Amino acid sequence: MISVRNLHKSFGDQHVLRGIDVDLKPGKCNLIIGLSGSGKTVMLKSILGLIQPDEGTILYDGRNLREMEHSDARKVRQEMGMVFQGSALFTSQSIEENVRLPLDFFTSMSAAEKKERVRFCLERVRIENAAHKYPAELSGGMQKRVAIARAIVLNPKYLFCDEPNSGLDPETSLVIDALIQDITHEYGMTTVINTHDMNSVLEIGEHVLLLKGGEKVWEGTNDEILEAENPAVVDYVFRSNLMKRVRTALSGQ
Amino acid sequence: MIYRFFAELGAYWIFLRQVFRRPERFAEYRKAFWRDVDALGVKTLPLVVIISLFMGAVVTIQTALNLEDPLIPRYYIAIAVRESILLEFAPTIVSLILAGIVGSNISGSLGNMRITEQIDALEVMGINPAGFLVLPKILANVLFSPVLLIFSMAGGLVGGYLAGWWLGLLSPGEFLLGLRLEFQPFYIAYSVFKMTVFAFFIASVPSFFGYRVKGGPLEVGHASTQAVIATILAIILFNYILTNLILQ
């Protein structure tokens, strides 16, 4: 479990996170949602240790990354996989090399074992034929799949996804959502997804956290979110015309 | 202005400490090193040779024009060309050119990696991005720089020889005599040392600017320009300091 306690972060005069407390549930898809500027990305990057919070603690199964020696923190990092918004694949390396990189650094596997593990991961995300291609030769959706394969290659305990559906068409978004959810359940990972896509919230939001102005204003599940009476949730969820129609339809039933 | 300079100098020092942290796995760093030797060293070699050939030719023509006195032996032209090429043109001018070519390449590629979150991806994996991306570049540049220097010296002297012979400024015999006369091998060691110091700056300064880019492609371009200017200034400053310390 990842526990976030009293998380604060400011940039100059701008207070981006204001004392967030949350336990991110193991074996489930935890979604951080909110409007642009609500602090989602800063919260995700703080949890990852890419941004140093001003105050607060983040515990990975009771272990505090900030208080560890560099070598111990590195070991915890090997338990993390991350899918970046733009995929962040290494453009000068082939897909196979991209996925193999964590294995090259952190395992003593033989070349044949690494090849087999990479093949398995690429097959798991259904992109095995692209092993020898380069990132620039792939579509956005395929790049996301490669990023997922790279994130799971070391069998991580924690999977983080920053806007996994950004720039993807609705159909590919559903495929990526389903893939993340399947992998989360299959490997029992703690998955943390930063998104503002309501489709994702409704499809895979087993534990949803709504941020507004840097504060946690609501916490619940995808089943509860449509019926929540919290004004901030109503305002966020039923902002689009489509969702307004859904609400009208629901209230008419 | 002074405060900012020292703040930047401090940030550069902290960055170097991060770069020289113990590698997670030597084998991966070694692979990156050979890739960088090819990209930053071997691929720039033809350009360095071409530049040096013409540089040597121009130095010969200009020296010959300034020594048009029947009392001065023609082989003095070759001596002047040799001293200019070995002491200054090969290490300093070639380094200044490399600062533009290699420096903008390094700064641009690292800046692009930063804005596309590739550096963050390495960090999340538990890899020290500064070490993995920059240390091989510094080592490749520093260790390959003597090779570039020797080719540059040879290119410059061949260029001078050909220009002298082709334009009838001095005979091949006079040129070769001038090259050998009162030759001091120490000048080669001095130049190699100078070039090695410059090579360190050519790799590390642009890496520093590229590594900490914030923003988008425009900022990457801006960082590349700043990186080249800072590298050139560092080379010029240290050229003065080293010349003063070693040759005085």
C-alpha cells in the first residue's frame, strides 16, 4: 500500500498541494482525477519522488523513500513501473532495447532469458511484432503499449500512469484502460493513474480520488461517483454535455 | 549578475557530483561509452581533418606573405606554421569548432530527452540519469580528444606543406627542414593536455545546460545556444590560464 500523509507542495506563491492524506489501495486501480491545475501531476510526481514535497510523508509499504540511503531508494524504485504521458520511450533505441533496459541494469539474467522476458511482455501488451521497430515508427497507442511493457518488465509492485489516454482515440483508450486493469489484477499491483478522462474513471476507477485546488475533495469508487452529492464531484463529473444527458437519463429512471 | 554566475557555478558543481556517482552497472556504461566515442569522436574526425588542412594552408600563405624578405630563409615559414599549428590552432581552434558541433548536439539531445520525460523515466527506473547519459560522453570526449588532436596537427601540417608547394611559397625540402628544426616534443604534450581540458568542457558544459532544460523545443534551442557560448568562454579562459601556467 502507498500511504500519503499531509502532502504539501508550493511553487513560489502558488500552493499546489494542500495537505493531502490518502491510502492508495493495493491490487486496485487508484485514479487521481481533477481539472487541469488541480495538482494531479504534482501529486503523482511527488509520490514517485521526481518532485520533493515541502511537507508530508509518502510510505511504500511503510518505507519512506526520502529517508533512505541512495542505494536503498534505488531498490524501491526497481519495484516501480511508470507509463509517462508521452510514453517517454528512448528514441535512439529499438522497442526491444527499450523494454530490455531495466533488465540490463538490474538483473543478472542471461541474454536468452532477457529476450524471452521481453518477448513475454511485448506479447502481454499484444505488440510482439514491433520488437525491432523504433518508437518513431509506431502510433501513439502502440507507443503506450510499449511503455506499459517496459513498466512491467521487472514485475513491479507499483505501477504509475500519467494520463495514459492522452492523445488517443476513444477506442484505443478503452483498450489501454482494459490492459492496465488486467495487468493490475493479474500481478496484484498497486496502480496509480492520473487522468481526467471520465471514461477511464467509469471503466477502471476502483478507487477514485478527486482533487480541487490542491485538496482532496472526494474519495470513492466508480460506482459511487455518479451518485455522489458532493458539489465538487457533481461539478466535475457532469461538466460535459454527454454526462449532463447521462444525469438527466439517470434521474428520469 | 555576479550572484547568478556563482549560483550557476555551484549548480554545475552539484551536477558534476551527480555525474561522477558510482555507476549502477559498468557494462551498460561501457556500451554507452563506445556509442559516444563513435558519435562524438569518430564521426567528427573527417570534419576536423578537413578544417585542419585548410587552416594549415591559410597559415602558410599568411606567414609567407609576412616573411617576404630575402634575408630570412624560407624554411622559417615552416617553423612558424609548425609552432602555430601545434601550440594554438590544433588544440584551441579545433576545440572551439567542436564546442559548436558537439556541444549543440549534446545539449540538444539531452534537452530533448528532458522535455519528453526520458530523463524522468530513467530516474523512476532507479538509474542515475546524469551518470548514465553524461559520464560516457565526458569520458569519450576526453579520451578521444588526443586522437582528434593528432589528426588535426597532421592535417594542418599537410595542408601547409601542400599550399607551400602548390603556390610556390617554399619547396617541399625547405618545408620539411623547417618542420624538424629546433622541434620541441614538449609542445605536443602541452597541446594534448590543453585539448583534454577543453574536451572535458565540451562534453560537460553542454550536458549541464541540456540536462536542466524546462519547457519545450524553444527552450531546448535556447539552452543549446547558451551551452555553446558558455563552452567557448570556458575554453578561451582556460586557454589563457593554461598557457600562462605552462609556457611562462
